[in-house]
Amino acid sequence: MGSFAAPVDLPEQLRPFAQAGLALLFVPGGLAAEDLARTTTAAPSAGLTIATVRGDMEQSAPAEASPPVNAAAETLAPEIWPEPWRALYARVRITPRVIITYASLADDMAGNADPARRRLLQNMLAYLAWPPGTTLFWPISFPTDAAPGQLFATDIFAAGVAHFHIRHIVCLGAHPAERARTLYPQGGQTPPVLVHAAPEPGELVTLLPHELHKALEHIKSIKLP
């Protein structure tokens, strides 16, 4: 128990609250400066904590950094990444800033790329006109008929995002975008990992050049770090 004389140190208007056993008091308008100065030292001995809540939220405490999306993914070193991720990692010479993914990317990287889709991606990069090395094509799923073992494709995907400190993920297709948003809920990360959705390659490949540019203009407007 605290000292029986502790309430004497409180401002007169707060003593009834302490005597009633109140431990936490929210004052919406905030205390006057002189009262706040006195209660800062008096409250601990009296067992009364003063917490002010201001309507304009100017005194809000800074948000704490969110925990890793997947703690297991943080421990997956590049040396243990399976193919095709390991081969892609070995080719990186400039740290990428944007990851691009789509549902059939792992199959394309395994040597089964469709020529029309390859041309589409080349045209897409030409339109974006980002500096060389900005983008990394990074699968979010295993190749067809692959034996994943004990690893999940999304864990390896997230490990790459963490390793390269990626802040922007471009998903071609609704399904990859949904999976990426599950890993990185929008607005829930500090610093944020932003997921940008665009039509799938099978749809983009049918577009005329001006239609393709229209479909990708929101991707081109990404503010790169």
C-alpha cells in the first residue's frame, strides 16, 4: 500500500478520484500546464495515473513497427531457396526495388515461357522505362508438378521481399494479388509493402499498345524509393 499521506500531494480537484480508488483518469481536454506538471510527480505516489486524450490527436504516440509478416520467411537464407528462386537470386546484380509476379511465372522460369508472353513483358518493361535492375520477376508459386517439400512458395516469396527490402509488388492477375495482400495487408505494415494489381498476362497480351499503356499507367506512376 502507498503512504496514507500520498493524496496530500494531489491537486485538490483530483483527490476525490484517488480516494475512491481510481487508478486511471482520461481528461479529454487535457490538463492545464501547471496541473499537468504537478500531477506528473504526484500521481505515482498516490496510485493515480493521468492520461490526456486530445481531440486533435496532436499528442498521439508514434506507431510501433509491425512484426514481420512471416517470421519463418525471415530465416530462409538464399542458400536454401529452391529453384527457380535460387537461380533468379544468383542473377541479381543491382538490388531491385519492385517485384513483378504472376501465376505462371515459375513455369516460365522453368523453361516453358510462351513467346507471346515474353514479348508482352518486354513491351511492359519498355513502357515503364524504369532504370535497369529496378524490377525482379519473383514467383509466388511453385512450378507445375514441383515437389515443394517442407517449404511453402509464399514463404520463399516473402523471404525475397524481405531480403531485397522490397516496397512495391506488382501482381499480374487477381489470384496473385490476393495472395500477396494476404501476406501484406495494405496499411498494416511499417514500413509498408504496397501491392499493385494489374490484369493477368493472358489478358494483357491481347491489348493494342495504347490499351496496354492504359492498363498499366497506374503501375508506371509508382513512386520508387
